[in-house]
Amino acid sequence: MSFDLATYAATAEPLRWDDLDLETFSGNPLSDGALRCLQYMSDVETHTVCYLRDLLVTPAHLDPDITTFLTAWNWEEYWHGEVLDEILKIHQVHTGAQHIQDLRERLGWRDRVAPLIQSVLANLIGPDFIATHMTWGAINEWCTHAGYSRFIAVEDNPMLTEILRRIAKQETRHIAFYNSQARKRLAGNRRAQRITRFALQHKWGIVGSGVMPDEEVHHLLTYLFGGADGLAQARKIDAKIDTLPGLKGLGLVERELHRHEIR
């Protein structure tokens, strides 16, 4: 499975919404539950640059293909957070630079120490650790894309649907890169498979769970993945993970639903 990195790098661009009249939300506002989810998603998208920081202290920074992708990826993710913030502002939900700073400061010492620990571990393990990062990225992007799809179905707001579809379209290219890299680096490499499997089993959580409070994670999962349809979507993601070399049977996403007691 190949990924045309040169084309992606040349065509990466900010998400456009200047052709949309976001003021239509004033007459057709989102529900309180949806706004709470949107705040979560905005905060996570805005935190992408911090994930990038964590990646660049590992052997991943030595690979020019990965750093090329990450540069464009971070640029596009930034604009995802910006458009979600615009929707929140229209609904009089607090956002902006101070909100972002408060979010990062709230993480405290964990946020400062985590990159150091990750750097030491990753560099001791060496290039095989990149397989873990790429697999982690693929799973997170699958979950994010599924979350936007579920959001569209649950809230059924025409303007929100259009915006989330535009975001999801960009996310599909992010998925393609991470997926291709993960498969390439896991294939035929039992050491990389063991390291990745161990890391996912013991450290992976649903996207944003390391940043957002537990009650917000619970709300997001209940709103988007509660009920039979949400469980079915979670199992679809787990089925995709099963196709990655050496990772069959993890059941990561359904495990998260159980861990957060989602009915």
C-alpha cells in the first residue's frame, strides 16, 4: 500500500469555510450535548502541535518522509481546530488563546515529563519504535474519522454536516499515510510487532483521553458511541486494527467503551 507523499505535501491546505454562512447556526443551534463534544474535538485538534512535539524527540525525526508528512499534517489539523472554534464562538462557548493556554497548563508536570520519558524509551528501542508511533497514529485517525461520521449522524445539522465532511475528507489522507507506514514497518518485523502490541495494550486510550478530563471523555463516548450503532462503529475500527501485522485480537476501541462504562 503506497502513499504519494509528494502530492500530499504539495496539496495540503487550510480547511476552507469562507464560502459557508456559519451564522445559520444562530437560527439552527447545536444541542448542548453536541457543543460539549465539539469543545472536546476542538481542544484535541488544537493540541496536535503538542503531539508533534512528542514525536520529534523520538527516532521519527530522522526520517525525512515522516517529518515532511508531519509538517503538513500539523498545518491541516490546526485549521480543523480553528473552524470548530468559530462554531463554538457563535454559540457563545468560551474558546481562544487563553482557553488553549489554560488547557495546556492544566496538564501540569505530566505534560512536561512525558516527552522526556518517551524520548529516552524510544531512542533506546531505536527505529522499531517508529512502527508504534505510526500504528498509534493510524488508530487515532480511524477513531477521529469515525467520530466525525457518528457526529454527523447523531446531531443531523446541515451546516455541521458540511463542515465535518470537509474535515473528514482531509482526515482520510492522514489515515492513508499512517496506515501505509504502520503496515510497512510492522510487516515481517516481529520485534516491532511485539513492541507495538505491548504499547497499545498497556498505554493506548481513546483520542483525547490523555488531555481531557474523564467526565468529558465519558460524555463524548456516550454521545457518539453509545447504543448499538456506536458499538458497531467501534467494532469496525477494531476490525481494521486486526488487519495490521501482528495486532489481531486487541479489541482496543470496544475495550475503551467498557472501561468508560458506555452502555
